Amino acid sequence: MKKITILIFSISLMNFLWAQSPWLQKKGSLLNQISFNTIQNYSELYLSSGETFTTERNLTDNTVQAWFEYGLFETTSLQLVAPLKFLKAGDPSQTENQTPQTSSGSLNSIGNVIFTWKQNWLHQTWLLTSHFNIELPTTQYDDASGLRSGYDAWAFSATLSAGRGFEATYVYAHLGIGSRTNDYSSFYTGGFEWGYHVFKPLWIAGVLNVLQSFKNGDRTEPDNNILTGLYVNDQEFIAWGIKVFGQITDENFGYSAALFGAFKGNHVAKSPSINLGLYYRFSFISN
């Protein structure tokens, strides 16, 4: 049971893609994580046609993210995700003698802040939990460089996740649907994760995540934004991931790390992302 207790608050970590687990925080407990995610010096994007799009400049996408989950009731948790983006458009990526339309530069701005209500409906051998997400348009865009820190829209989505923990493993899956304002397309998400407890301070997990657009929006992006591909309409991906996490001193303090890449997608980087984080769990109700 202690392994499962550690598992319940550990695997819910990191970023929005990984916040879909059916496990909730205990009533009166607050899980905090600070993480750093980076995609370094890339210039190639997947397109849905199967072709590769080369950006005018080498791009770097860094994110520092604060992630919180609070156990409001025994069957209810609240989440807050607040990302801070550090984007850079560097040297021209092409060797040909041509002048880029976009300029070099950087954009440091908050990304899309996300609030989530998690409600557990089944808490027996298997868990079943719903997630209701509100994403805020707390972003900025720099037209000269084409850099954008997030979607310029409100987003509303609902997800259902189911999972089970065993003595040394866990498994869960999720499926959701959502929409954005400001003429963006609606979308659906899905994913699967399986994890194994290698030894006391180390869990390792394999992840598969999907984001697909319904392509029902008619948003017109600025030309320079299309040249970077950052948070444009109809973004999609099928992504794999490997993550590790575990405790450092006790079950309340630990670490997380991950490597993510994509099999295919639309306007997403063909370079892997690396994530590192630390978490701490506070308890406001004594056991």
C-alpha cells in the first residue's frame, strides 16, 4: 500500500500532457512542482502532409512551469498550471543566400494558464476520474520574429481517465475533447501510460499521447507566425515519451525527468523535448 500511496501523487506530475491521471491528491494536501522543459535549436517541423517544413531561423523553446494540485475533498482536486515561456529566434537556418522575412529576437512571456477540476467517480480496484479544463489566453505574440507564447484563445475541454495501481506497476488511459475560441479548430486528445517501480527511489514509465484537430476552424494566422509554427491552428501530434521519477528524501519530496518525441504531427518540432522537475507535497490536515 505504501508503494501505491507514493505512486498516487507522483505520477500526476510535470505538464498538461501528464496531468490526466485518475489519481487525486488526498484531502488537505497540496502537491507543488517546478519543472523546466526545453527544445533546443531546432528548425524542422512535422506537417500533416508527411512533408517537413523548415523554419527560416533556428528556434529555441524553453518553459519554466509551476504546477499545483490541491485535494479539496476526498473525491475532488483542483489543479493550476502556470507556464513561463522563453522563446528565441536565432540565426537563419538556410545556407542559401536569402534574406529571412522574420527577424531574430526573443520573447519572454507567460503561456496559457490552465485551471482543472478533477472529480473521481470510481475509487475501487480501478479508478475513474473526469477532468474539466479551462485554458486562459494569457499569452503574447511578437510579429517581427513570429514568436508566440501560447494560443490566443480561451479553451474548454473535458477528459475521462481510468487507471489502476498494482504492487510494482501502474497503468492508465485518458480520452478527451475540447474547443478554442477565436476561430481555432476543436480537438481531441488521448493517451496511455504504463509505469514500473524499479527500486525505491525510481519509477520508469512509457507514454503515448495524441492530440488531433477536427480542422473545423477558419483562423487566419499572421504570416510570420506561420513561419515559426508556434501555437498555430490545427497543431497535431502523436508522441512517445519515457519518464522517470521518484522520491529524494521521503515520499513528500522528489524528482521527475522525461524525454518526449513525436512520430508524426502538424506544425510541431521534429526535435525531442527534455523535462526536469522537482516536487514537494504539503499536508494541511494531520493524519
